[in-house]
Amino acid sequence: MVNPEKPTGSNFIRNIINEDNAINKYEGRVHTRFPPEPNGYLHIGHAKSICLNFGLALEYGGQCNLRFDDTNPVAEDPEYVASIQKDVKWLGFDWQDRLFNASDYFDKFYEYAEKLITLDKAYVDSQSADEIRKNRGTLTEPGRNSPYRDRSVAENLTILRGMRDGKYEEGSHILRAKIDMTSPNINMRDPAIYRIRKAEHHATGKKWCIYPMYDFAHCISDALERITHSICTLEFEDHRPLYDWFLDNCGFAQPRPKQIEFARLDLTYTVTSKRKLKELVTEGHVKSWDDPRMPTISGMRRRGFRPAALRDFCERIGVAKAANIVDMGLLEFCVREDLETSARRVLGVLQPIKVVIEDYPADKVEHIEAPYHPQDATFGTRKLPFTRELYIESDDFTENPPKGYFRLVPGGEVRLRYGYIIKCKEVIKDSLGKIIEIRCSHDADTLGKNPADGRKVKGIIHWVSASKAIPAEVRLYDRLFNIANPGGVKEGDYKDHLNPESLTTVTTAMLEPSLEHVTADQRFQFERLGYFCLDQDSTQSKLVFNRTVSLRDSWAKEQRS
């Protein structure tokens, strides 16, 4: 696997690592981890975390683990495990032999739970969930001690072991840390450590019917794996005292992992909440987790984004403490920048209208050599068949041209890309007045980009041969939502703001014949139309292409107007 380029520039996390290295805190080691929950597909926010954690390890000559935080069997699925591994590898990163699961440490977690009880640092609470919630207090009012807080060590151990052995029903008991119910930090008010969950685990089967809570399992996993810098998103900042409390009281020696928080990535015109993304899938608002309108890594991969573009985007937005929402236009800019130098240029017509060149022989097929990339000869060339009957884009002809319209008009001339100059002679319509054919003549001395007579015309349009083109379905994607911050909707349902035009399916597309045998990993610019890739729905009898991104950010322009 090819490693991505090392990140450049500075940020506060690099500054912290540099300070730790300066005092030899971890003997020069930098060991990070990416710890996703396997309860959904990864999204663009996870891409930022992946690039940050693996990128820092690469930069400092360290290591990065991939660890699944699989402590909630009710929400987890092997499908998600497989998709996460695929996404990390696709982005260009390699965890080598360091693939771990929180479930690998279930025995250890339980040992530490019993240790906390013996130290009188944990107790089994038998209050109902509503009672625990009510007694927890608020931001302005302290919590109240549970009536079970002073259970003896022996009683707590007996009940916990009974919980482990399946003797109690879900919700009847919960193991809590004994810290401080009056703490101004609500996370320190005797947080839960273990809950009963009688569900089969995808990795451990039926061995356990109690499962550790995230805050307990995460810090211990970090310590067991000798992580140096535990990088997480900003919502865990208030959990950091608890992270340190667990490591202190479980007896982990210094130097222990250091939790560092950064602002999560939110993107305009979409949502990056796993819960909301799952709703979009299960309720049928999108077709799947990898629907190209989704901000999931698999959706962006299917849409045609390349990993280099996502890594570039993550580096550009940087790492900060303050939460903010990044403009979708920046992501699309990075995609265009990447495809500009990596995608072949081809011709395709989405809404075809027939052009008949009356003075061109009916049985003649001329093969015009055209470059795959105008600035890079290494892409090579292909042969474009030119025939008497062609298709052009319906937008490239009008009988009543507005000011500044330089495409084909009655009596007007345009150059066909890589081909001849043609002139409109006649417009054929059906009985309803719809244009069905345009009759033209051509200048036989103007083939190619350097016409022999030196004549110039302002308009250049794309085309395909009517008899040699291949039909295809083309899917045009737009913003998933029609407001910039659907995740921040205070009233109503965020789904009320879904963009009804986020997907337009074009079934009339005609493409140049060189596209007949393309592969899924290839990217193309349909000249004047945007960047496209082959979709996984394609078959031998039906090609399906996705528009990855348009040639320019027309959405932003529309929003400003």
C-alpha cells in the first residue's frame, strides 16, 4: 500500500507532541489510534480523524492502531466492521498488525471493575434508570447520592458477579464509579461503568451479558496498547477528568496516555450524525449507506472522489479547538483540483438532439485523433468516429439566442470539439413544434484545432456520432439538503429540508465509444459537463455513470444571486 504524503504545517496537537518529545515524556514514541464504533459507516468527519491519527504517526515515525470500540452489541454489525477497514485502507493508511477490538480486553475490563470495587471506588446501583437520571442533578444543581452507594465491598462483588453470570434482568442493576455526586462536572457524578445487556456480541458470542461503558473501556484500551496521544473530538473535553480518574484508580503508571481534543468536522448541506445518517438509510430517503449523496466515505468513493482529494481537504481545513462548519464548496474544490490532473477528457451528450451534416457522405466514417488530456501527453489519445449524423447537447442550440450566446443558432456557425466548423441551415420540428433535427453544412478545410484557413468562431461544442455512440444512464447529484446547516435545525424535522433535486437521473445520454470498456477505478471529465465515474450498478448491457462533481461551483453562485 502506498502511504499518503506526510502532512505539513503546524497545529496545536503537533505543538503538544513536540513539547512531549522535547522532555522525552514517552521516550520519543508517538503512538496514536483510530477507534471507531462499528455501529454505522464512516463519514467525512471520520476521514479527518483517520488522516490526523495515521498522519501524525507517519510524520513522527510512530504507529497508529485501528481499534474497534465494540462495547455495544445491540448496535454493532460485522458489515460495519468490514466497511470501516475498507475505508481506512482506501484512504491510503495501513494499521499493519495493529488491529484491535475493545472486546479483546473484556476480561481485563472486568478485572479492573472488581478492583475498583475492592478499593471502594465503585458500587452496584439498583435504582431504575429514571431514578438515576433524576438524582444526577443539573448543571446548576448538585446530584444526590444513591441509596445503594454505601453497599459493602462484599455485597457489590456478589451482585456484580451475579450480573456477569446472567442472574439479573436488564436495567435491574448498574455498576457505577464512586466519585462525587456534587461535582460541577456532571461526567464525574458517579458515572456508569457496566450495564446488563443480554445480547450476543459479534466477536465474543454469548460469553458476556454485561458490557463496559465507553468512558471506562476507552481509556483502559489506550493504556493497555501504550497509546501516547489519545486524540478525540471536542465533545469529550469534559470527559477528560474521568479518563484520567479511571487510569489513576486502576493503577496505570505514568506516563499514561494523554487525551487531546479537537473540533469535529461538520460540513454544510449535509449531516454527520451517525444516528441521522442511519435514519436517512432506514427510512428510504437515500438508497444505502454508500449512496453517492451521502457524506459517508463509501458514498464519496462511489461518487468518484479519490482518496488524495479527501486527504488534501482534511489537511486544508486544519485542526482547531473551535467548532465550525466547513463549506461543502471547499471539499468539491479539492475534488476538482485532484481530477483536473488525473481524469481523462472524453465526449458525452446528456440531452441529445440530432444534427445531420447534409454535405458529408452518408457512408463515410472518419476517425479523428483527440488527446485524453490537453495538458498532459502521457494520457495518450483515442480515435473519435465522425459521421454524417451526430448528437449535440440540446442546450447548445436555440432559435432565440440571448445576448452572449455563442453556440449554434439558425444561420450561425460553431466548431465541433476536435472536428469541423458547421453551419445551421434548417431546423426540423415535429407536429407539436418540438425540434427533432438540425440540418447543417460543414467546412471541410477546418478539421482539428488548427483550421487550414485560419477562420475563427467563438463557439465550441461537444458531440458524438449518432451511429457509433453508446447509450448510458447518467446520475447527476446535488446537495443532499437545501439549507446550509440541517443538523442545527431547532424546530421541526431536519429531514423536512432534504433537497428533492439531489438526484436527477438522465436516461438519454450518448457517450463516445471509448467508454464502452471502462473500469470502476477510472475517472473522466465529460467535456463541458463535469467529472464522472462508472457506478457499481453498471452491467454489460447498461452503463451507469455518476457525476462526481460539476466543473464549477454553480451552487454557490446560485446562493449568492
